Amino acid sequence: MNTYYVYIMTSKAHGTLYIGVTNDLARRVGEHRQGWIGGFTTQYNVKRLVFYEETESIEAAIAREKQLKDWRRQWKINLIEQANPAWQDISFEIMDPETSSG
């Protein structure tokens, strides 16, 4: 069974929100933290994982990503706060300590 992830990262609590999709969440978060993902995430210093969901198909993950990107900002904030009220970096849940620096 394959697992795909839809994730939300931020630059700080209630800061810039970035929504993405990947099949390897630990690797992808590490890439964001190291600045290997250019453009938006590097420009806005998006390095904190605050929310993620798992799906079993890439199609479902992409559909959910598109849905979340179309949501109003407040709806995204509400989603994050339901799972992570303090907006803590939850990357420790999925990352190897050696790849989580940054």
C-alpha cells in the first residue's frame, strides 16, 4: 500500500501557509527546511510542519490539496487548530532527528 500526504507548513504561528502533496513527508519537510525547495517556500521561510493528512492514492491527495488551496484562509486556520491548537512544529512525528535541523 502506498501512502501520500497533503501537508501544511508555515513560516511561524499564523504566518504564511503553504500546502503541498508528497509521497515521502519526512523527505519533503527536510527539503523545505534545508531550502532545497526554491520559490515561494524559500522566499517566505516556510519550515514548520503544522498539519498533515494521509491518503492511499495520489489522486486523492492531489484532489485534497486543490480543495484546501481553494479554501478561505480562516478555514485553513480552523483545520490546523482542530488538530494542532498551539501551531507547534509537528515534524518530530514523522522525521528522523538527523534530517529535522533547519
